Amino acid sequence: MTMTTKILIGILLGLAVGLILNLYFPKAFEPINEYFFDPIGVLFIKAIKMVVVPLVFFSIVSGAAGIADPKKLGRIGGKTVILYLLTTAIAITFALVIANVVDPGTGTNIGTTTEKPEISKAPSVKDTLLNVIPENPVKAFADAEMLQIIFFALLFGIGMAFLKEKAARVNEFVEQANQIMIKLVQLIMVTAPYAAFALMARAVGKAGVDLIGSMAWYMIAILLALILHMAITYGTLLSVFAKMNPLRFFKSMLPAMEVAFTTSSSAAALPVTMECAERDLKVPKSISSFVLPLGATINMDGTAIMQGVAAVFIAQLWGIPLDLQAQLMIILTATLASIGTAAVPGVGLITLAMVLNSVGLPVEGIAIVMGVDRLLDMSRTVTNITGDACVACVVAKGEEQQEGQAA
């Protein structure tokens, strides 16, 4: 049985058990939740928190070392990174706009006053930006200051790249550590079907039928944002900059989309994505072999959309208002977090923790979205790999035009 099937069974069983307990055995729910559902949920959340800092650090160091390779620095590298960060920022903006319009969590309040953090005490955007450079990196790691960790990781990776062979052993260690962290994520995700059952049963058992309606609107908001981002953002980039028919592009990418959907992994779909880009979209191998693997590391538009909608959804469930400043902080943090999102299934939930922390939202909210995340993970992976190929087409066209002018 595949992991997707197991998680779907876990979600449906949790939904059924939670509803039955909520409607017919409300008194029995409390002890069952106290000694069964809740401990499983807490252990899963703790496991997620455990790997956040090292996963983000090693992923970014590894990616930055590749980006900052002196042979790859320059025109292609600069265009690629700027386009990836730009599309991710646009994606998260789409997500926040749609989430604020749809209001998926309004009318279902599962938080209490004691659980509400003091949003008013959150630092301003200016203070946050000034605080990006850590005075003490070790303290930043201990306190899980994610923006500081991302900044330090980027500089660390760039330093490694410029030292080349002198940093070969460190580079090997980072690569191996990155693989270990990805393996840990995969091991944690093995427990996902059981966690999905417990978390869904706990959430529905507490909130009842209202939560099911909210979850449906949450899924609709994410799928709508994914579709609009692909149609508008990618369609515009392809038409204006790559001089390509978007319909032809999406048709050519169908084989890669299918692999991405079934595996929920940008890395697993990478070989097919490269084949589609080179064979059908006529992207030169020299560009596809750099732009697409880099995209699998740092371009996570679908994940950023999920994080934006999830942040608004969780804030609404807990009855916490998100002002403009907090939403700008979500855009900044989710864009930077996308750099450190490894191309494996389910890891978006882990980096969601840092997005929630950045605006003082309860990390426990991950337990709610976890129940349906596997379904959404499949859809957003399609967006991720489509965005990679879109940027590859734009960069290839730009290089073709520049070479033509030079000739």
C-alpha cells in the first residue's frame, strides 16, 4: 500500500472517529484524547520542531554553495535566483489575498484566550530586517531565530564555494548532513498516516462539524491560489519573456506533472522535468542542468502558497488578527523559507513552523492542516516543478536573445 493511500485511510478514519465521538460520545472523547490522540499529535509536532533548524541550515548551505560556485555565478545564475524569488513572493501574495477573501477559518474558533500570543509585541518589519544578521550564530540556533539562521547559512555556503578545494571536506560533510536530515524527514513522515488519524480525530472531536467546513474552504483556497498562480504568473512570464504559448508549455509538461503529483517530490520528478524541458520545450542542456536542479532546491511556489493560506487559516481558527505588517512578514519569511525547503514529500509542514513563529501564531495549528496536507502536497509539487521549467524557458530565451545581439 502506498504512503498516499495510508494517509488517506488515516484521514478518513480520523474524520469518522472524531465525528462519532463529538456527536454521540462527547464524554468519552476527553479521556481518549488525553491519553491517545493528544500524545500522538504532540510527539509528531515535537518531531517536526526537532528537525526544522538543522534541515533549513544544511539545505541552504548546500544550495548556496552550488549557487555561489564561481563558474556558475554571473548572468544565468543571477537571472535564475531573482526569478525564483520573485515568483515565490508573487505566489505567497496570491495566497494571502485569496485566503483573506475566502476566510477559510472564520466561524470556527478552536483556541482559547490563554493560547493567544501577544501579536502586538511582535517586532516591526524594520527591526526584523535589522535583526537578520546574528550577533551570535550559536545563540540564533539555540533560539531558532530562522531569519538569522538563513542569512548565516547563505554566507556560510558562499564562503565554502569561494574556497573551493580548501573547503572540500566541509562541503562533503554538509552534503552528507543534508542527506541525513532528508532521511530523518522521510522517517518522520512514515508515521504520518497514524499522526493524520490522531490529529484529524482530535481536531474534529473538539470542533465538530464546523471544522470540516473550514477544512474544505482551506483546501479550496489553496487549490484556487495554485491554479491562478500557474495561469497568471507563469502564463505572463511565458508569453511576455519566453515568447511561448502557455498552452503548449503546460501540454509539454504533463508527463513531469504526473510524476510530481504521484510522488509529491520535486527531486523525484527532476529527471522527467529535465527531459520535458530539453526535448519538448527546447531548453538547452547547459541551462536546464543548472536551472532545474537549483529550482528543486530553492523554488517552492506551491509550498509558499500553502504556508500563506495556512497562516491565515490558523490565525482565524485561533481568533488572532493578522494586520498588514504581520502579513508582510509572512511574505518575507515564506519567500526565504522556500530556499530551505528540501525537495521531499511533506517537508513544507516543517518549514511552516518557522512561518508561524515569525508572526507569533501557535505551531500547534500544524496539527489541523496536517490532516489534508498529503492531498495538497501532491498538487503544490506540480506547481513547484512547473515553476522550475517556466523559469528555465525564460532564462533560455533571454540567453538566446543576448547571444543573437552579440553575434
